[in-house]
Amino acid sequence: MGYVIAHAGCCACGNVFSFNPNLVPSIRMTAGHPDPNGQREPVCEPCVKRANVQRAKNNIPPIEILPGAYEGADEYSIDWNDNRTLNSKEL
Ligand SMILES: [Zn+2]
């Protein structure tokens, strides 16, 4: 079995990080701005944790970080014909 590890810049902070494209939290963005019709862009773990602190202050449920979201994915779990940026759960 092989593994796939995706690398990209976080759409919130710009830092390059590694993630599982099936599990990483994402936000739809266009030209650097949130857009419900944009492409899914990955969010790094520190940004999700910072967002969850703010969400807690505002009584908003936290963003769930799925186990393995920032680890490699089984190569057979990736849909290589899917032309979307990510398959992950959107924020
Ligand atoms: Zn970030």
C-alpha cells in the first residue's frame, strides 16, 4: 500500500503544510477571499485551533479535526479523476 501526502499553502495564513486531501478542513475561496462558489482550499491545524478559540468565545461549535487530517492518505482512497481541489469536509 502506498501513501499520498498533499502539500499546499494554508488559505488562512499561507504557511505550507502537509495533509490528507480527504480529511483536511477546507474553506471555499476565490482570489484569496471566502466564496461559497470558490474552490476548496486547505486550512492548517494551527489556524483551525485558533479559529476554534474564537468560535468558543462566540458560542459556536468547534471545527472538528478528523483523525489523520494532517497525515498521509492511503493511495487507493484518493479519487484521481476528481477535479475538485479537495474532497475534505468544508468548514
Ligand atoms: Zn494556517
